[in-house]
Amino acid sequence: AQSVTQPDIHITVSEGASLELRCNYSYGATPYLFWYVQSPGQGLQLLLKYFSGDTLVQGIKGFEAEFKRSQSSFNLRKPSVHWSDAAEYFCAVGALNYGGSQGNLIFGKGTKLSVKP
Amino acid sequence: DSGVTQTPKHLITATGQRVTLRCSPRSGDLSVYWYQQSLDQGLQFLIQYYNGEERAKGNILERFSAQQFPDLHSELNLSSLELGDSALYFCASSVRGEGTEAFFGQGTRLTVV
């Protein structure tokens, strides 16, 4: 069955420190991978996506992620965390369906990021 | 602002009642998706419509139904509500085409008392 695992429920980092959020997926076909961020009381905002090509993808807000097929992973990284990055982060896997439109997404349980001053 | 509009933002209702959640997709988007976010289950895909037709179904209960209208807005109907239906319901939309992604609305927070 298709699934996404985010092993870390909660991570705390100091402001200015580097960050890596882990994501592993199980998907039969070529996956399309996403990272979303959700601030308290807000909707989901797309940080970055991987469809094909370069396995290191750049996103908004200084985030990047690397697709590693051999490890079925798509970890999210940021070299220097800012206090405003405190939020919940969701990894998701999906596929294109009819007509190439975005198919439904399977989400991980999320990782809550706290940032210490 | 993603361009996806969901109304209402908050809804409080009693068990056994029926409610309708509304979603207006981004201009030009043909696909609409509904997701439920709860503490127990996390974010779960419920159903997808594409240009008025049901395209995919996820973990949607029989008490729930949805439709997409000719103007492409969508409604999610929840009936015989139970306490466990309390959750944040998201709508997302996407265009047809390679490399596109879904844009999410702010959600409707449903509280069943």
C-alpha cells in the first residue's frame, strides 16, 4: 500500500541552526513528491515539489529537498532556521492522473518544528 | 493567498445534523479535492472531482457526499454528524497539465457537539 512516513513527530532546533526533516515513502510507480507547511490555523502551503529531473529541488523560504530513490526518501533541509519557520511540515506523495492533472495526495503524519531563540 | 476559497471558516453543529461545506477553486482549475484533517487520522484524501465528474475516491464515509457544479465550485455534504467528524476540512484545486500541483484553501473547521 502507498504510504508516507515522517519518523519525527516533533523537532526542536535553535534559531540559526540547520534543519533536516525526514520523509520516507512507499509507492509502486514513479512518485511525485511534495513538502507542505502548515502554520497554526492556516491552510497548507507548498514548499517544493519533485516531479522528475534533478533530484535536488529548491523551494520557497530557503528550503530544499533531495530525492533518493534507493532510500525511498525525500528529506527536507534548510541551512539556517528562522523563528518564523516554526510550523508543521507535511511530506506527501502523489501521481498524475487523467490528462496529467494532479492526483490525490497521500500525506505523512507531519513533523512539528519548534524553534528556540 | 492560494486563490482557493472555502466557506464557512468555522462551523459548530450538533450530532445528527447535516452541513454543507463550500469550495471555490482557483480560476481556471478543473480539479477539486477534499481532504479531512483530524488529530487521529492526520490528513486524509476524501474525494476528487474533475470538470464536474467524480475522478477518485478515498476514505470518504457513506454519510458524506460531494459534487462539483458547472461553474466548478464544489460542495461537501456531511450528514448524520457524529462527534468524530469534528475536523478541519480542506479543499484543494489544480489545473490540468504536467507539473502542476494542488493549491489548498484555508479550511473549514467543523466542530460537532
